[in-house]
Amino acid sequence: MLRVGELRKKRILVVEDDPVGQFVVVDALTAHGYDVSLARTGPEGIAMAHATQPDLILCDVLLPQKSGFEVCFEVKRSARTRDVPVVFMSAVCRDSYAEAYAAIDLRAEAYFVKPFRMGALVSRIRGLLTT
């Protein structure tokens, strides 16, 4: 329980199946003071988003069982999680169509093409969580 004057750490759900990607992103976000949880599949990401109500979801596009696009669609259509910002990252879906689809059709807040600068990602996340 928080005491008066204490701030709760912002919670970020990372949905990533690649072990190296998991390590890099989770380590960097934890080092910047975020409370990070990890899901490794699309369905696990959706379930964790509904159960934990994170402040932001950082989601890979290509995931086992359900894509990151499907994760975002499910999160954004639920009344409980529709306002949670979703940030995509992808090494495979690198074209402007994928970015436009994520932003316009899925209402995702950002799209990062791997490899990306971690500083740019953290800066964008910080901006989304302070608005």
C-alpha cells in the first residue's frame, strides 16, 4: 500500500517472445524505474493486460498464437484497457503500411522498427506516461 506522498511506479507490460529482446527491453525499462512484467505470447499478453491493468503495453508484432496487432485490437476494444497506450516494436513489419495500420486502425500510440535506439523508446514511453 502506498503512503501519503509516495508515487506508484508506472507499470509496463512487455509482450515479447524473443529472449534477447526480453532481456534488453526489460532491463532498460527497469533501470529507468518502471515496474515491468513480461508476457511471451499474444494470449498471455491479453490476459495479463486485463488482469494487471498496466500503464503502458510495449508489444512485439510477431508473437506466438496471436500477433501483436491482435493483442492491440483486443486491448483497445475492452472498456477496462482501451485507454492503455500501446507501443509496437518490430523487426519484420518495417514498412509504412504497418505503421499506418497500427496508428490509424488500431489506435496504437507509437511504432518502433528494430533495431531502435533505447533512448528514443524510453523517451517516447516517458512522454506517454506523463500526459
